[in-house]
Amino acid sequence: MSDADVLPDVLIVGGGSAGCLLAARLSEDPSRRVLLLEAGPSGKGDPWIALPMGYAKLFGSGKYNWGHETEPQAHLNDRRIPWPRGKVLGGSGSVNGLVFLRGAPTDYDRWAQAGARGWAYADVEPVFRSLETWAGPPNPARGAAGPIHVTEPRRLAPAARAFMEAAIAAGLPRNPDFNAGTPIEGVAPVQMNTENGYRSSSARALLAPAMGRPNLRVETGVMTHRILIEDGRAVGVETSRGVFRAAKEVVICAGAIETPKLLMLSGIGDGAALNGLGIPVVHHAPDVGANLQDHLVGKFIYRTRPCGTLNEIMASNVAKARMGLDWLFARRGPLSIGAGETNAFAAVTPGAEEAEVQFLFVNFSTFNYAEGLHPFPGVLFNYGQCRPDSRGTITLRSPEPSDKPLIDPNYLDHPNDVRVMLAAARMGRKIAAQDPFAGLVEAELRPGPEAQDDEALLANIRATATTVFHPCGTARMGSDDRAVLDPQLRLRGVAGLRVADASAFPLIPSPNIQPAVLMVAERAAAFIRAGR
């Protein structure tokens, strides 16, 4: 019997951020056999995955992308919003903008209050520390020996420094460390998961070193169609390359879109909806695909005077060569930076006890990644609500695994989301009006000088706002009868089946969600090792 004929103890579906970490961690035990299935390619050797700045090229090209889009959004002028998700080993963690923020302690305390017992900040903070190696000043709240390296830019662009100073002039404090377990408020350079100028992801830092282990098998280009369930227990999966079975457990790490789709295709979901599609009901779980949350963002886009923007660099062969040398010899400059250079968090409601909105400054300008950068100096910054109240759904289009699901995030359905987005836009205008940033601006291209009152600002949001790529919550964990997962991430009602990815979140964290995804996978590994 060959090694390929021996059943793995744990079969993991989805080689994204969570799946790569989980496979690496579980295979540390040489007695445990692990099989990881990924629908996309390996991405091995692609320099645009390795380089932080490569995220913009990859998003623009559509390479390694599932190519999802939403249903027409009623509150966004019936627009369909593209939802790129990573389809490659490392998933979105191999193509994202590398903003690495844990979130506020209150984010996870709310998880516990919502029924995810054992997931309060005091429970998850040690996991965050264990995951990281922080390159900044030593701090007992920060990790010093973890696999994911976290850094700040070695040198901020002039416009990024100007944005920080303008935010302080607008009344925001300088925050020494957004990831130190204190409230995430104020302004600071962005923290990124990079090491020595390269992307530091679970695929690169954890899975790649584990690939040589004889007890770990990784298969790419395998599209999973259904989970096989026999006598109430998950025993394997049906895929584009046949059936793969597991001796002990199946773990779904396919993400907030593909995980609920796979569960529903397997007969786990709302019974009436499944019957309507001719799918036999294995387990009635009406909240599969419900509770969808995402961060919606608007943009302020500016034409500026020359100040070292990426637009200027990419328009000059000499400047591009200098950028390459800067990365090669000093591991700094645009090639070493992902989506942005500075973050700001602010409360916009009088008396609010924590930040409600996030800003991310980007040292280039564009209306659309696919169209490329503007042919003039320019910058932009995103603004969005930290914890939206609107809830959406993922549902099946058909019983065919090859059909994309129906994605309806239901953006701006809740009136509080409209209020907070408008307040965020006004705060953004206030920041941009402060020197030294104001002194760089030649023209506001979006929303534009004509958009002054709330009606005009809201019209611009409805016409241009988009996702910032943080879908989550579609197979939430909890303790109530409708929760899809229990607090150990086990699927309620089906034995031997667990979910470990962003779909498990009860509530969206305030900032970017990548560290929370890794934390969930790390805890899933601990639960499996402990037999919980």
C-alpha cells in the first residue's frame, strides 16, 4: 500500500490562510497524517506573491482570483460589487494588502458575549502573541518568536507622513501600537505581515517549511464538490479528482463564501431552501450562509503636486530603477509596502467609547485597479465603518458545484451604517483640510468639491463605495440553537466536521481580519490536538 492509499487522520478543505496554518500545525505531530486540498494552484515562485506591492498587480490582473461578485446592491444604486478572493495556496493571505491588525479587545469580548464562550480577548490574546514576531520596540503584549513577522514601513512616503500630521492636527492622537491590546484609536504607520521586504504569510512561513514532512500531503487544483456524510458523520469529500476520505475528521477552511456554499451543497443548511434545489437535507441549519458581514469603504482621491507618489515612480524608468534598488539593498520603499502606509481610527459619535471608523492612506491614486494608476501625481485614502450593523447572505444559485453562489452583503441596509459612513466622510474631509496634507493637494477628484452636504456625500457613497475584502460570519460559532458551530468550531449536528476560517466569526472585527483568521486556525489546531 502506498502512502497515498493511507487515509489521513485529518482532511482539510481549503489551502488559504487558515488551511495552510492548520495543516502545518497538525503535521508537527509525526503520528498524525494530514491531507490539504486546495482548488487553486500553488503559486510557487511567483514574485508578485512574494513582493508586498504585488497585491495591486494581482488584484488588477484577476490572477489567483475566484472572481466573485455580489448581487445588485439596493442601497448602492443596484451595482454589483466585485469580490476578489484568493484562489492559490495561502488564499487571500497570498494576494492581500498585508495590513496586520488584531482588532480591539472589545471585538473579542463581544464574541464571547454573543455566545462564543472562551473567545474573549483574554482567551485569544496569547494566541495572537504566539503567532507573531514583532519588529518594533519590545512589548510584553507583542510576540517575539512567532512564525508571522510584523513590521512597520522602514520609511514613510512624504504624503503618508503629511496624512499622519494632518490627522493629529484634526484631533486624533498618535497611537504607539494598534496591536498592543489597547483601544485602537488615533493614527500610526500601518503594521504589515512582512519579513525583510517579503510577504510573511501562513503559506510562506508555515506551510512551505512543512511540505517536506512525510505525514503531510498537499494537493492543489482540487475543487471540492461535497462533503461525504455517512450515519451522521463526515467521512470525506467528493472532488473534481475523485473521493478523498478521512479516518477521523474533516475541517473546512474554504472561507466565508466557499465554506457555506460547500456546506449547503452537502445538505447542511436551511432545509426548505435545500429542498427547493433538490438537495437532500442532511442537517437543517438555517443560519448557514446567514450573518454575512463585510467592511464597506468610500474613497477620497486627490491629484497632488509632485511628492513621491507611486504614480510618479511608475511613470519614470529612472524612478522605477531607483525603487528596485531601494528594495534590493535596503528592503524599503514601495515594493516593501502593501495596501497602505498609515492607519487612523476615530470615533464619530459624541460620547462614543471606541473608534467607529477606519482610514487607510495609500500613496497612489486610481479609480480602478484594473485601469491602473492615474498619469499624474495622486494619493487616496479609504474610509469605512468598523462594525457595520447590516447583515447579508450567501445562498446557492443551483445544486451545481461549478456555479458561483449568490452573494448579497446588503450594504447600508441598516440606517446606522448610513449615519456612520457619512460621519466618516466628514471626518475624512476634516483631516484632508489640515496642513501639511492640504498643502500637497491640487484637486479633490472623489468625492469632488461639489459633494459638500450629506445628500451629495451619500450619493457619492452609493455610486462608488466598494468592499475592502473582509467577508466573514457565514457559519458563525455560538451557544444558541441556531449557531452553525459550537465554540470549539465543530459543526452542530454532524460529527467529525469542523470549520476554521472567517465564516466562523460571530461578529466582524473592527479592522482588517487577516490576524483573526490566523488566530481561529491556531485555536482549531489546539482543539484538534486536545481531542476537543
